[in-house]
Amino acid sequence: MVAARTGIVDLDRSIYHHLIGTYGDFYFFGIRFTQVFTPYVDAAVLLVTGAVLSAVRRHWAPLLGAGWAFAICLVVVLDLKYAFARPSPGNVPVSAGGYPSGHTAAAMTMLGSAVLLVAPHGRARTVGLALVTAVSCLVASCMVYDRFHYLADVVASLLLSPILLFWVTRTPPYRICAAAGAARLTRRANGR
């Protein structure tokens, strides 16, 4: 849809031109925030979470699940970036294109996968995923406000990421982690 000249492209350009010259406090906050929540940091959080859980639980599934989540996010997002090859706004140098936003997809998919590894069931999962969604939306807002991405880039990532998370939960390592988490909850409920 974005590849064709549609109203979305016109909306993106309109928002971009409206933001030119706006350098308020949110701009500088956004720069710092997106420097913290880079895909590299998100991947490190996911992989370290998987490694620690594997060591604590003495099972390979969390680390393998983290690796699968990392690979799924990386391959799908980069493939789409190269397929669309849509340039980012302004003079932002990107080798693969800006559509979809890798920062936004990594924040939601990789941090969400880490939450699913730690808390595959219950209230902790719901709260964790809500926090990840809030962080991802803030990353998306900062990427648009700081003119690193068009609105369509981050919206595409926000729509793609839940699909990627669903796909991640269907991989065997995540199913094993979810079953182990359910067994732990049952043992705690029975007082063992």
C-alpha cells in the first residue's frame, strides 16, 4: 500500500513537513530515548533473559526461544525493509530503507518475547506486555517526531509486531517454556 502513491504517502509527507523546525523538549527526549531502545539493546535484553532463564531452569528452551524470537524479528523486518526500499525522511542514512521501522518492531517483538519467556501466563504477562506496548508506542512516537521515520513506517511495525509475537509463541521452545511455566504455577498453587 505504501509502495504505491496513495493518501498514506501524502499524509506522511504532510506530518514530516509540519514537524520540520520543531526542536522542543520532546525532540531531545526522543533522541535519548531511541538511543536507549535501539534494536541492539532490545536484542541484548532478549538474549540475556533467555540465557539467564536457561541457566536458572537448567533447560535449553529459554535460550533457544530467545534466539528464535531474535531471528524471526530480524529476518522479517529486514526482508520487508529491502523489499520496499522506502527511504527515510530527510537525510537519514539507511542502507535497507525505512519501512517498516526496525526500532519499533524490535522494541515490541524482542522485549515482548522476553516478557513471554519470563511470564508465559497470568497477570505478570499481561502487565509486562502492556508495559512493552507502552514503550513501543513511545519509541514509535519518538521516531516520527524526531523525523527518523514516517508515520506509516511505525504504524506498519506496530501492526506487524503482534503477528511476529504470535508466531514466536508457536515455536517449540516457547511452547516448552509455557508448559514449564504452567507447571510451576500449578506447583505453587498446590503448595509444593
